Amino acid sequence: MARVKEFSVEEKLVAVLTLQKIDSKIDEIKTLQGELPMEVKDLEDEIEGLQTRINNIDAEIESINTFVKQKTDAKKEAQELIKKYEKQQDNVKNSREFEAINKELEMQELEVKLNDKHIKDANYELRDRNNAKEMTQEKIADVEERLKEKKAELEKIISETDKEEKMLVEKSAEAKEKVDPRLLTAYDRIRESYHNGLAVVPVLRDSCGGCFNVIPPQRQSEIRQHKKIIVCEHCGRVLVDVELHDKVKIDGK
């Protein structure tokens, strides 16, 4: 039965360091895009929210218009009754009947005034709603213009980096296949723990290249020997010496 090749610690370090450098290049592209994808999404959500506001205002305007029509019809009805009662006043037979008709007249005149007030107040509300709608439409136009600019900016960056990013993603997948499974699990976990995505770092100026805590001389010596995987006792990142870090290249860089 064929024996499975055992990789040396140095080979394991080279594999995971290569993966780190590829993933860091992908991270650089993401950083270049910056907050643009989130800004585009936020602007799209804002437009959706503003459009919902306009829909609500339209519903309110329709309701107010219905109310105004009802009060206008009620006013006309009261005015017709006033004309009717005024004619009846000419044919009254006694003071009691006159007072009854007069009372009805006063009630309908009051109804006309009340409906006038309702219509006037409703028209004020209608004006406010229309102003709010106009302001919201202006806001949408402004946000749409900003969205257009942000999308153009994002699309420009994506068009410039899309090919490189796709190539790097493929290389990352290939590089992962060469990393020791247990080391890969630790690598993925550490990368997710830090915003800069650095899971493998060199020792720089006697310090961890990730958290910058001092690495004791004896520990540094062990790191240079490549006899075992050594992690920073402060941040948990995999540590490599500068010589190995500089030796590992991607795309000849």
C-alpha cells in the first residue's frame, strides 16, 4: 500500500503562509472597495423607505380628499335645506310653526359653517401632505443621484479588480488543499477573529507582527528552526520568521 507523504513543519508553514498572502491580496481588493457596497445598499434601502413614505402620504391625501368631498356634499345638502325652509317661512300659519322652521334654518346654517370649517382644516392638512410629498420626492431625487455616483464608483473598482479577484479566489482554493487540515481549521478560525484577516504573521523587531507583543529570544530561535508550529501566546496567530516570510512569494512578488 502506498504511503501518504508526510510534510515537514517548514512545508506546512510555507503552505499556510502562501494561503495567507493570497487571502491578504483578496482582502486588499475588498478594502479598495471599502464601504461602497454597504453604502450602495444603505442608499437603496433609504430610497425604498422614502417611496414607502410617499405611498403612505398618497393614501392620506386620498383619505383627506374623500373627507372633503363628504363635507362638501353635506354642505350642499344643508344649503338646499336652507332654501327649502326659507320658502316654507313664507307660508307659515302661526308663530309656533315659524319658530320650528327658524330653528331648522339655524341648525342648517350651523351645519354649513361646521362643514366649511372641516373643509378649511382638511385643505390645510392637504397642503401639508402635498408639501411633505414634494419634499420626499426631492429627497428621493437627491438620494438617487448619490446612489448613481456610488454605483458608478463601485462598478469602476469592480471592473478594474474583478479579473484579479477571481484569479486570487481560485488560487486561494488551490492553496487551501495544500494546507494541513488541522492547521487550516486553526487558520480559518484565527482569520475570522481579527478584522485585518491576519492569521500568519512574521516576527518583526522582536515582536508579533499581529498584536505587537514582544516575543522572547528563545521563542524566536525556535520559530527560525521550523521544527514545530508556534503561535503567539497573546493573540494566537501563527508565527514565522522574516526570512521565511520574505521567501514565500505569490505571482513572483
